[in-house]
Amino acid sequence: MEPARPLRPPPVTAAVRVRRAEISDLDDLVALEDASFAHDRLSRAQYRRHLDSETAQVLVASANHRRFLGTAVVFFRKQSRIARLYSIATKPESQGKGVGSALIAAAELAARARQCKSLRLEVRNDNTVAIGLYERLGYQRIAQLPSYYEDGADGYRYEKAFI
């Protein structure tokens, strides 16, 4: 009988850092948006507006001294205590490495800092990877959205209430 091999820990990945996006991130933001979404994309002009907006926060995940890994866009409406995670995207090589979770945690912190009681998001009903992530992080499905997306795809609305 062969001796048991010691279990090896998974490869160490660099710590994910999330910060507010800056104008210098614009090219990376637009490139990731174009690579991630076939429809319902944010344009360069929209990103530029959101970077300076009082009612939006664009977040960037990075590692290894500004290596761009992903982004999230959170919207806040005046007179509302519900924030909206409008968009989240990670580079393919970053998926499954905690980048999405870090971006969502930062979005939740931003919402709490504005005294929001919950964070909502919409997701395509065929995006099983994202749905799994949201549900693992405590989001509850609150609505079905027939023909919600530009290409006619159905979606779901999820929400996480802050205690």
C-alpha cells in the first residue's frame, strides 16, 4: 500500500483589493465591459459620468499593484434606502478566485455607508455561476423578470437585506 500523500493547500492567489475607480481606469473599464457583455453595455461616456456621479459608485478590484481584475457599478437613488448593484464583471482568469465576492462585499459596504437597508441586483436567468454566487452570499430571489434584457432574455431580481 502506497503511503498517503500529504494534502497540499490550494495555490495562493494575491489578495484582492477593491477601491473606487478613477479616470485612469476608464480604458480597463470599457475593455472589460465590451469583453463581458454582448448587450446592455455601459458606454465609455456612461462610465465617465458615473465616475463623477453623486448617485453612482464604480468599484475596481485589483491585485499585484494595479493588475485590473474586475469592476462593479452601484447606483443610489435619492430618497431611497435601496441600493442597486447595476453591473459586475471579472476578467475570465480571475473567476473563481474571490474577485466577485470582494466586489460584492465592497458594494454592500458602500450601500451601508449611505444608510441603505438593502442591495438589489438583476441577473440573467441563464447565468448559473452568478446566481450561485449571489445565493451563497445571502441574496434572495424576489422577482422574475420576463424579457428583461435587450436581447429578450429573462432575468431575476435578487435582494440582500442588511440587518
